[in-house]
Amino acid sequence: MNAADDSRLVDALVAASIAAGDVILEVRRGGLSVDKKTDSSPVTEADRAAERLIAARLAEVAPSTPMIAEEATYEGRIPEIGREFFLVDPLDGTREFVKGGNDFTVNIGLVRDGVPTVGVIFVPATRKLYGATLAGAWRAEVVNGVASPRRPMRVRTPPDGPINVVASRSHRNRETDAFIARFDVGQIVSAGSSVKFCVVAAGEADLYPRMGTTMQWDTAAGEAILRAAGGRVITEEGAPLFYGRGPAPGSDAFRNPSFIATGGMDPLA
């Protein structure tokens, strides 16, 4: 695809994410029944309904591009993938969602040659929308189902003094706290889901460390947005995250190592 194709694609992903977000809110208003997946994480009908909608939309706009989606993968439905594929988390932050919080998102990312290049993240409860292609990252608000004009986003220049850190609300652990303790920190913001990538991409924080398990569908859209805003995501060894099917069986083939998302600073210096 060229830049014009990516622009049309991101428009389609925006529409799909907004529609999926509306389905999620509708299900929550009707009352939730929470099940457990094979890894003991929660799943609701909102997750499943949003994923069905996104799958149908992607089949319309990019029928030849495989989709690796969270719920389908845990159910054993994993298509063959090549150089280009979608990674979809229809409801990232299910724990926050079940508890009645607002930090849950719809994540749709496109990976090309192992690199997340197109991404859309929608926050249904707050109507905040984030997106990116290789041309740049942006944010907007959704009012009455329509996205406002897009405003460019860039990471900020690292401050000379204390940095701002964003950390997981539900998954912060001792390893994360030990990593944060290496830095002169002015403010630590707790947030859920992939919103944390967007906080760094918008220049509102300098660092987001995640020491623990995530999956590729948790990070692809957020990394695409952060990369387009001038940031990066690396492992503790400084390597880029791998996107694709690994050697492990089933859903574990898409498991991430611990990672560090950063704006303009070098977290390993």
C-alpha cells in the first residue's frame, strides 16, 4: 500500500473502532456476564461482539489481509500470516471495564514486515481517538459518532530534570517499580490499557515500562502510534519487539517479553 491507501485504510479502522466501542458500551449498559479464558483472564460478551464487528469490517476493506484477534486466538482460530497482518484487541483493559472504569480501549494495528505501521486506538467511555500511519500520529475526539479534526501528536524532548512516567493501573509489579526507581521521576500517572502508549505519544509522559506479560495485540496499535509520534518500544535488552507467530503453541505464539515504551529519552543509557 502507498500513503493514500494507508490514509483510506486508517479511515476504515477509525469507523470500525468507533462502531466496536459503541457495541461495548451497549453491552455494558445491559449488564455483564464475565467468563474466564484459558489463561484465567476475564472475557465478556462485549469482547466477543466487538471482535465480530471488527472482523466483518476488516474483511470488507482488506479481505486478503489476515487478522490475528485476541478472542479468536484463545479459541484456537489462528490464520496463517505473511508479511502483512492485522492485530486486534477488541477490548483492551477488560479488568478496568468489568470494574466500571473508563480506561479500556479498542485496538486495531497493522503489521508490515514485522513492524507496526498503522494503528487506531479508541477509548469508548471518554470518546478519545488516537491513530497513526507512517505519515504521522494524531488524536481527536468523537462527538455523535463523528471524529473531530485530527491534531498531530509528537513525543516531547526529554526534560533536563525529573521525567514523567505512566504505569499500569492493574499490572504494576515490583519489577516495574524497580525499573522506575532508576530515574529521577517527577510524576507517575496510573492508567489502564493501551492508553499508556498514547500518553507518551502525546508528550504527556516520557516513559512507560511494562515488566510482565502482554500479547502482540495489546501493543501493535499503540506501538504504531508511538513510533509515528517519534518514540519507540524496546525490550530490556534494547531490541525491538517481535511481531509475528513465534515457536510456542496456540496463543503463546504471540506473547511479548517485558518492554519499555519511550518518547525522546534513552531508557537504557
